[in-house]
Amino acid sequence: MNLLRFMEQFPDEESCRTDMRNVREKQVVICKKCKGKKQYWLKAKGQWQCADCGFRTTLRSGTMMENSKLPLRTWYIAMAFMTYSKKGVSAVELQRQLGHKRYDTVWSLMHRIREAMGKRDALYGLKGEIEFDEGYFEIATKEIVKKNLKRGRGSQKQSNVAVMAESTPLEDPATGKKSSHCRYFKMKVLTSHKAEEIDETVKGNFEETSIVFSDKSTSYVNISDYVEMHIMEKSGKETTATTLKWVHIAIANAKRTLLGIYHKIKGKYLQNYLDEFCYKLNRRYFGERLFDRLTIAIITPYWYINE
């Protein structure tokens, strides 16, 4: 769906409300009080009512839009711009497109959408052959005298990120040939270089039957305890170009994207920007369906899934 089709399909607030109701009902509306899934729509109230306990659920309740005072159409337009742009859009540019007076409001809106992207991808684990490595992303720092800044590993200017790529070759059923394309990516900001945090990252994102490839970092010594096989190779140009090819391509592309659009990113928000990058990268072949998939990510009741 391009912007012209978007404007035709969602010309006003009511069209967005109708679409959101349809999407929520397809995904099943869940009662917050009794967890019941039998709901019927009260047209006069614009709400669902639970058939079991009578509890009412508003259109935004349980979604990422809950407690937001912005019109639904503003949300839809923001989602459209964030999905139609291949690399991304800055809050300043989106503010200009929306004609909104407050930058902070638009900035917060975009981060809530990025949070939904991250929560959606968190529902899926990586499996098969997986590449695992770490990358260092530049972040904004406070005004510190340059001589007091560390260099290299542990620098205040950089944030350590675990990068994971499911690189299992896909076989074409018609030709029998295997594709070299990577399927899914994940990136997680790390707070330390300790093995314990790497272990938690592996447990939270890899299936036990996975085969993991990495370099010989001392932080990776326990990975084999959580997967079927862990293959370690000495870090070098050949390893970067072959064994860990996809994670390094992802790191390079992410750095180029973030630097080109956002310039300076505070460390505590880096995860949100990486979530957006991975969400769009993992759905790079969705085309016009990407907007529809993001709508589902926004309305999904993660409070219920995480219980």
C-alpha cells in the first residue's frame, strides 16, 4: 500500500476505528477481568462486552495505543510513514508531515511503535544454524572531557550489542538448490561483557536444537550448554566473510541506517531503534503487507501473552 492508497483507505478517524475493530476481532479480543474470549460489540458504546462476566473493553484497551490521547488516524499515519520508508524516518520529519506542534509527542509516539515492533519479534525464537557475534554502536554521551573517555572495548561512546542471524540455508522445492539468504535477525543491547549476560541472551532467543557459530570470545564459553552444538572459530577476515557473514552485514547496515537518519542516539533508547531495524529487516519481502503486519503488532495484547 502506497501513500495514495493509504489516504483513500483511511480518509478519516472513523475509517481507522473500523479497521482497528476488524483487526482486533480477527486476532481475538480478550477480557482483562476473566480472560474470556467471547465478546460482542456494543455499537452505541463503541466497545466490546464480555459474554462471560460483562466487563467492557474499549477499542484501545490492552494495545500499544492505550492511554494515548492522539487520534487513531495520527497513529495510522505514523505507522504508514515508518513502514513505507525503507530505512526509516526521523521524528522531525514525521512531525513536519503530521503538522503536529509538539516534537516530544511525535517522538514518544514513534518509540511506542518501535516498542511494539520489539515485542512482536520477541515472540519468535531463532532456530537451525545461527550466527552470533557482538557489534559496537556509537551513542550520544554527556559533555565529558575527551581525555577521560575510554577507547575501544568499554568506551562510553559505544554500546555493546549482541547480533544474531538465523542463517539456515533454504532449499527451493522446485530446483533443489539452497539459498544463501539469511532469514531472521535479532539485536540485543548488552550491559556488560560477562558470560552470564550472553547465556541469558542465548536462552531467551535460541531454540535448544540450534547450531550456533561464533568467534572464540571468552564470553561465549557456556553457549554449548543451551544449544545442540556450538562451533567456535578464531576471529579473522575469513571468519567475518564466511562463518559470520550475515551478522556483520547486519551490523554494517544498522550502523549506516542509524547514523544517516538519527545521528546521535542515547544509550537507553538504542534498543528501540535496533528493534525497528530488525523488525523491518525480518519482513523485507512483505512489501505492502508490512503496514498490515505492524497494525497487528500494535493491537496485540502483550499483557496476556506474557502472563
